Amino acid sequence: MSKRILTTFLWFNVGWVAGAMATFFVGLPEGLNLALAAILAALVWFDPTHVLWGAPKATDRRHEERLAPQTLATE
């Protein structure tokens, strides 16, 4: 989880700087740097297409409850 936090922070900074440069050079609105930074950070954190962090596998048992085996009733 630490890689995800670090990359989210770094992409937030990239968005902040890119928005600030666009504000300065192109004359776009002042709030663009914060909005662009938040959008980039959210996209990296949630990763809706699973490009960065990969999709969870069906065989992943880390989040599965460990239950005791059930006994079979004999008739």
C-alpha cells in the first residue's frame, strides 16, 4: 500500500505544477492547479482501469474469511 500512497502524492504534485504552469503561461483560472492535482491523484489512487495496480484475482485469499471445515452429517 505504500507504493500507492507515494505515487498518489507524486502525481498530486505533478498536477499541481502543471496547473500552476498553465495558470501562469496560458492565463487559465487560479483554481486549475488544485483541481488538476486532485483529479490526477484520485485517478492514480482509485485506478478505475486497473492499469497501475492490477485487478484483484479471484484466487486471492487474503481477504477471505478462514472458516473451520464443516463436518458432514452421516445418515
